[in-house]
Amino acid sequence: MKQKPYDSALATVLRRKRAEAGLSQTQAGRAVGLTFQQLQKYEKGTNRVFFSRFVELASVYGTTPEQILAEVRQELAAEAPKAEASDSRETMQLIRLAHAVPSHMLRPVLDLLRSIAKSMPDERSS
């Protein structure tokens, strides 16, 4: 099964919260009855976290489930532009080429791209 963005974001936040609490994976795992391998899978987003385990981890990390979820939302918001930009090789090529354009030529190039984008139907909404 393919990892969903929210699984990845939750994994990132759980890993960060554990580190902020100053706990190793072994210590955190023991506190909630897990092996460090299982906790590692949670922190990589490989395995999904049961809600009861999520609540226990939040407590061990000295935070609340609500705070973790707020940080997951922030993580998802920060990742959205990255995911969109990495969707195609062409997009990455455009970025590389833009870096090669002399600074005095960037505005006309951007104006041209804006003009083209405005004239095209938004294919991402379909």
C-alpha cells in the first residue's frame, strides 16, 4: 500500500516530538509497550498508528493529540507545494532552467509563463 501524505506527516511529527522529549526509540517504545522496531515503523510511516497508541505516545512525549494533529496540518501545508512541484520531470527542468536565466531576463520569462498559464484550463482540478 502506498504511503499517504498524512501518514508521512504524522511520522515526521511523531519523530520530532520524541526527539524533543529527549527519548530514544527504545525508551519511548518501552513506555507504551512497543519494540523500538515498531516505533521506528510508525516514525517512517510504514505502519499506521492506532488511535489509542497515538494518544499514549502523545502523553509520553509530554504533549496532546490535538497539538500533534495541529503540527501534522502544518507539515501537510508545508509539503503541498513540494509535492506539486515534484510531480513532473518537466517542472523540475523548468526550475533548473530558470536558475540559468540571467536575472534581468527573469521578469519577461515569468510574464510569458503567467500569460500561458492564464490562457490554459486548470487540468489539476479534474
